[in-house]
Amino acid sequence: MSTINLGRVGLWTADFDLQPMAKAQEAIAEVETMGFGTVWVPEAVLREPFASTALLLSATKKMVLATGIASIHARTAQTMQAGWKTVTEAFPDRFLLGMGVSHAPMVNGVHKGNYDKPYSTMVEYLDAMDAGIFFSPAPSTPPQRVLAALGPKMLKLAAERGAGAHPYFIPVEHTAFARKTMGAGALLAPEQAVVFETDPAKARDIARQHMKTYTRLPNYVNNLVRMGFTADEVTNQEDRVVDAIVAWGTTEQIVSRIKGHLDSGADHVCVQVLTDAPGTLPMKQWQELADATRSI
């Protein structure tokens, strides 16, 4: 279990990475005043996450920044552990390293690496990371990490070799599955995408625009098949899948989905607000979410 206080509800967003850093720093300081204790930021082909989180942390007072996720194929294990310890030393108990194996198209295509045997690759990477050398001042608090995990083997590894797991693009049923798989002691911090829109056609259109990248990736398709959907349902983005992955409707309906994860065993839910203007900062919706989840 992580010793970092994430709070019950946080934000997951790529939107800060799509702004000039000065604007992102100004905005995240405002998000902190809303009451959010944790913000998760991605990597993929956006900003380098150690630099980005350090800059965002410097603009806040107590907020935690987490990576969702830093790819093990983007840097060596030695570099990963050095970045992890560097940010943790500068911001004690305010940085959570989320790390993962990524996906074959990103690894093979962008990083020119080899995606074969992702589980054993992660085990070897963790071993090398834990044996890494770091001659700079050590963090005053233990560095904390979670693994991006969907299947049972990676979930168990997340509980054994880190604070826990950060599942992404999952239905509530997966949260119950993950909790049962990892046991009671591990941190479970799933992501939940939401749309503040009550019109079904509009809401699902926004959801599908978000989902189209992920429904082409075998890891996510296979996980949803494990959860009882068919591969065709996922790749065709049928309503049943859309509604399971993206919560939409009234604020009360969205909060109900978040509570569903918490009731199913999540310790923290990081909420990704989707809009019809991706890349803009949804400050209004973030404030509405903060107000609605303050007492959860």
C-alpha cells in the first residue's frame, strides 16, 4: 500500500501536456484550490513525465503528481530509478511513479523496441531498477510506484513489487476483479473516463472519439473480453462497451460510477473528463466534479 495520500478522487488528464507549460502551471495551481489532491499525467508521445511532473509540482503546494504511465521502453531501468528518486527527493510524498509495458504499436513503432514477453520484461526491468545506482542525495521518504496492470499476472506483480496497480480503460467489474486478485493490502487506483452530457447520442459520440485509439489495442480488447464482452463489441464500440468504459449523464450518475469503483475495492479513482473540445482545459467540469465528490 502506498504511504502517499492520494485522496479518494483525483484527476487523470493529458490536457496539461497540450498547453504551454506556464499555462499548465497556472491551471494546475487552480485545480489544487478546487480540492483535488492528486493529478495523473500520461507519457506516450506527450511531455517527458519526470520533467513535466517536477514542473507541475513546483506550481502547487501539497498536490501529488502521478504518472499514468511512464513506459519502461522509453528509458533504461537505471534512468527510470534515477528520475523516480530525483523527483521524490525534491517533493517528498508528492510523487507516485506509475510505470508500464505500454503497447506493441508504441514500443515497436515509436521506441523501436521489442514488445515480446511483456511480463518477463517487466520483472527483469524491476530487478534492474531496484539494483540501480544513485549517487545524488537520497529521498527522505520511500519512493512509491504502481504498475499499469490489467491481467492477473501483472496485477499480482503490482502488489508484490510495488504499492499496487493503476488499471486504465476498464469497467467497474474489473476493479472488483483486481481487488480480489491483488488482495486487501495493495493500492488500487483505476482510471474512469466521464462525460458531463445527458444527451445519449452526444455523450457516446464524445466517448467514442476518446475510445477509438484504445479499442484497436490488443491489451485492452483482451481485457474487456476477459470481463465478458466480445471482441466485436469492443472493436465496433457498441453501446454496451461505451457505457461500461465511459460514465456519462448527470453529475449524480457520474458520481455513482465513481462510487461503484470505490465500493468494488478501489482506494482512489482518477477521473478523466472528456469534452467535445479535446485539448482544452475543462475547468468548469473539474470544478463540478470536485464539488460533487468532496464528501466521498
